[in-house]
Amino acid sequence: MRHLFIFFVISCLGISNTGYAQSYSAPNNERPWNAQWITTQSDTGTNYGIFYFRKSVELAKKPTSFIVHVSADNRYKLYVNGALVSLGPARGDTYYWNYETVDLAPYLTAGNNLISALVWNEAQYRPEAQITVRTAFILQGDSPAEEILNTNNTWKSIRDYGHVPVPGFFFAATKGEMVVMDRTIKGDWKAANFNDSAWQKAAVLFDGKLKGMSDGLAWELVPSSIPPMELKYQRIPKLRIATGMSVPADFPAKKVAVTVPANTTVTLLLDQTYETNAYVTLNFSGGKGAGISIGYAESLYEKGSNGTRKGNRNEVDGKVFVGRIDSLLADGSEEQSYTTLNFRTYRYIRLIVHTQNDPLVINDIYGTFTAYPFKQTAVFNTDDTEITKMLDIGWRTARLNAWETYTDCPYYEQLQYIGDTRIQAMISYYYSGDDRLARNAINLMDHSRLTEGVTLSRYPTHSTQIISTFSLWYIGMLHDYWMYRNDNDFIKSKLTGERAVLEFFSKFQQADGSLKNLPYWTFVDWAGDMGWGPKGKDGSAAIYDLQLLWAYEWAAQMEAKIGLQVYADLYNQKAAQLKATIKRKYWDPAKKLYADTEEKKGYSQHANSLAILTGVVNDADMAAVAHNMLTDTTLTQCTVYFKYYLHQALVKAGLGNDYMNWLGIWRDNIKMGLTTWAEYSDLETTRSDCHAWGASPNIEFFRTVLGIDSYAPGFSKIKIEPHLGTITKVSGEIPHPDGKVAVSYLLSKGKWNISISLPQSTTGIFIWKGKTYSLKAGANSLVI
């Protein structure tokens, strides 16, 4: 498609614009709308379909500003004179249905202009994260001058019957597509000179209403709180296997035509060399009746393993391809083009072409990378190439799991789970400082709460799933934001939800405070029986009591500072009672460990990690508990997800200088050729090759190794407590709400030369071998 060529031109010119117009919050976004939701004539609105909308407008001169608001259900791509200017709407729910605000002026000219939109509804085949009412499109001018573009029956529309749904097994992310090219709309329907005489007037549904201005019948419109997604032209570097014909050496790294002869089947295995998210474009000519299959996979599978063993991700020999597939049927014309409606996640692309009596020319294949537009501002300077590689892989993992929401994995689900998102948001704070996606996530989780108080496990989602333990991690997310971002008012607005969650849990507390028979899915980790969590004879378990205890501690701190003291007192009382119960009920003095249940038949790193982090472990027992967690292999071991909490516990226990010794699973990922971090610790059989919860080292290299941490709400005070282990030279910096925090450590001639720079409005402390030093705003230097 031409707009993707535009992306390429922009990229090559080095223009900072990511390829389409930047949205922002317009000053008139509270003015009632008078645009109408429109659709295509005779469409029921609830079936799978691809729809095009067009409107021409004559302008006396090129405007300096031309602001519009735009939204759709399910999704849209908006064009002005053929250029892509907006893509959305950002995922939400019907009570908070996002619209994007775009300035069209850079794309408009004096004279005739064509505004067009591609709208699609995947209906029953839609991703699990997609909430929907029916097919619809709306565009509203920001002021009377722009209202000439308001959607109503002056717009024209048509359905593209070339796109066919592909039923199949359950897949939480978007399904594959089937496109019959000779049934698609011919010509460039986005061009002003396109003949649309066969198109009908758009059908009007009803007026567009901002949130609170209607009875909630359909979409309650709100301005999107996040920026446009990044779009970047991306070549595919390598051809790994070609069967059926020889292929030019430069393909696909360069735009080189490949002609597939008539009556031939060709299979090409392409390797991006790293995992990515991208809209894939295939341009081709001829090949009437030819079938084209474009498959996408994170990795290949070993032959004979029935799709269970992956082996080294770099190896292709002795492997088979299993993946999601888009299918095309060529119509024989020149310059046919296909671009996926939704982005695809892949390292490997398998392209199969089966021609009939007409040869087919592959003119080009490439991707357009997409992700939330995070910018890395954290810096970690080291000569250790392993650390650098881990940070790079972790940042790629985090970026592929950040789009219009955070996601657990980009390939299989694309769902914003609270347990995953808590870690991802922390990575954002440390690595970028951009907290907009985290705020969006907190808002969405708050919206998901049921009347009984518990949140959904993931949101947005069109079906209900409740992981009750994740509601407690939601309170942890609130506390994290409160500590690392300077925004008390935002968190204060969420305390009602925090109270509702804790009220839900109080209903399942016994007289001594211990939880009994906690309902719904009680997920802890993928280790052992932690997928559903342990349960003693009385229906309780240490891991749940400890997580509730931590939530009480977080809530009490927030309530005391920005909420109501009565709640702080209540939660402190409940925490004190629960702490005493946990010590009495689960502590095993002989083993120097907390047991999983009162029967003391099982023990885990999980329960003992939270026991340390919640202050349940006495100082006198801390070293023994930490030692046993590391050495007793009979304990249920944390997988990569829960190692986030394990490592924090070990640091609190005084073992932070050993941090580099705890990264074995990450080293194993690298040895196995992964370019993002896998979901499970079993790298042969792990489902997802890209799970952001594995990127926690991107926090800990800064928080643990460099020692930079918040010491007061809003990061208003800073604690620097490095754990350098055998490192003798390292430096780095992270973003801070008031600037940045930078540190440098150098061991020279038996002395440590330490430099610390704090933002001008902050102070802090430096802790070194148990001694505390005061830090002033600005530059600090120490020789120890």
C-alpha cells in the first residue's frame, strides 16, 4: 500500500514524525459533538467485514490547522490524500471508548482533498482484548470550520468482499486473514481521482456522544490518553531456506523481484533475526489463481516433537514451521498489494506460493514495526557485553509487549494481565520515564472492578476472567506509581477501588485474619502447583496471607499520606493481626522457613520471598531463610516471573552483591538463541518466546546493581545503595520526575571514587557497607 511507502520515505529522510499525524488533547474536546456514527448501507454491524469510507472537501487555501477527532468500532485507519494520518482507536471499553485527535493540516492542500477511512470489524473472530458494539465510524471537527468533515450521509461507503474470515481454534490474539484479490475494491480508493460512483451514501446510526452526554446506549467517547503508536519501515534481513526454485541473493534484505514460474510451488523461510511486531506488506504481480500463504512464527519446532520442542531458536535444520497464517488468492493483475490489518509478531516468516498457469512476481516483502513510542532514556555504561546484551533483549521484550496497552505476550494473547503489567510499568518508570501507558493501565484495571470489589485479571477483554490474587498486585501497582511518579491526585482518585478490593478479601478472612477458600483462580506462578496455588486443610495458604498482608501495608501507607487516616489505622490493625497469624501458623523453626500451609508439608521460594518483603521474617532469621531459599532444592522454585520478587527478597536479606549469580535463566535464554525473554523457565517447551515479565533485570540493573531507588512518595527522596559484586567500573542514569539521577562507581588504587547527581529539587541518602551518607541536590562526590 502507498502509505507504507510513505513510511519508508519518512524513515529514509530521518524525519522525526513516526509516519502519521501526532494526536493530542484538543481544547474543545468537551464541546458536544454533532457528527454521527455511520456505517455501510444494509450492514447489520455484527458480522465480519472490511469497509471503506470517503469524503471530498474543497478548501480555498491550505490551512495552518485542521483538527478533527476520530474513532471507530472495531478499528480504523484514517487517510488524507492517500497518507495515513491516524490509526485506532486505542483499546478500551464501551464506557470509556477512545477517540484520537489529529491535526490534518500538514496533509491538506488548496483545492480538492480526499479524506478516507478503512474500518474493520472482526466480529466473532476478534481478539480477546477487543470489546465491540457493532461496525461504525465517526469523525468530528474540533470547531465549526472543521465540521465540514463531520461524518453523516454526505460520506460515501462500500464493503470490501475480498476479505474473508478464517474460522479456527481459539486464539486470543487476532486471527489470520484470507483475501481473494479479484473480489477486492480495485484501484486506489484513497485517491481523489478514484471513481466512487458505485459507492452508496453512508448509513447514519445515531449521534456521537461524549462520555456523560448520553444514556450509555453505545459508545461513551473519551479522548485517548496515549500517543500514536510508533511505525517504522523494517526490512527482513535473511532468507534461510528456499525450495522449489533459486532466489536472488539479495532477497529479501533488499527490494529484489522474484519470479515464481507457472505451475510451481515455492517455499521461502525468511528470518527477521530477532522477534518483532510489524504490519507485513507483500507486493506482487500476475499469478492469476495463485495461492499465497504467509505464515508467522516466533520459533521453529523440532521434527517429531508434535510442536512441543523448540530447540535453539537460531537453528532451522531439522525443524518444522508451525504458526499463524494469512492466505491470498492472486487475481493476475499488476501491482497487487496486501498489508495485514493488524500487526503480526514473528521472527520467522514462511512464504509459500503455488502458481497455476501464470507466473507470479514477488515485487517486495517487508514489515512496518509498531509499538508504543517509548524512548529509552536510561543509560547503563559497562564493559560487560553480557549485561549489555541482557538489557537490550529485555528492552526489546518490554517494547514488543507495549502497544495500546501492556500485553502479556504479543504473539498468542495480547492481553493486559495485572501480574505482568506491574513489572512492565516499573520497567517503563526506570527505562523511559514515560508513565502514560502505566496510567492508562491503572485506569483500565480500575474500570474492570466487579460490584463485589475484585478486578478482572486482565483488561480490556470481552470475556470474564478473575485471578483474585491479581487484584492485590493491582494495589501494588498503585503503590509503585505513588512512589516513583509525582502524581498524588491520580492515586488518590484510585483509593476507592483499593478499598473495594480489600473489602472483597475481608469477606474470606477467618477470625485470625487468615484467608480461607479464596475464590476464583488463585494463580501465583507457573511453578509446581502454584498455577492454582497451594491450599491447606482449612482452605488457607501462606502465599495468599502474605500477599494480602503486603496489600494492607501498601494501602495503609497511601491512606495515611493522601487518603483517610481511618483507613490507614484499619489496615495497619489488620496487617498487624495477619502478620502475627502468619508467624504462628506457617513458621517452621526447625527448617528456618515459612511453610506453604499450616500442615508444613510443602515449602516454596514464593512464600519465603514475600515473608522477607513484608517484614515477617525476623532479623535474626533473615540470613538463614535467604540461605535456605538459595540452597534447598526441595523448595518449589520460582520461575522467571516470580524471580522478580525472589530477587528483591534476597537483596533485602543482604545478598545483593550476588545479583549477577542469579541470572542463570537469562543466560540460558541467550544460549538458546532467544532474542526476547521466554514465558517459562523450560525453554524447550515454553509457549511464548516473548513475555515482558522476564525483563525485570532492566529494573534491577539500575535498582539493585547501581542502587538507585525511591525513598519517599513521588521519588521526592532518593536512596542510592549499590550492589556491585565483582564490578569495579560502572555508571548509569535513570529518568526522574524532576530530571534524572546519575551515578558512577570506579575502584582505583584500593579506593572507590563515587559520583552521584540528583535533581535540583531532591535530596537523598547513600548507603555503603552499612554506613549512611547524606546526599544534597545536584552533584555529590565521595572517595571511600
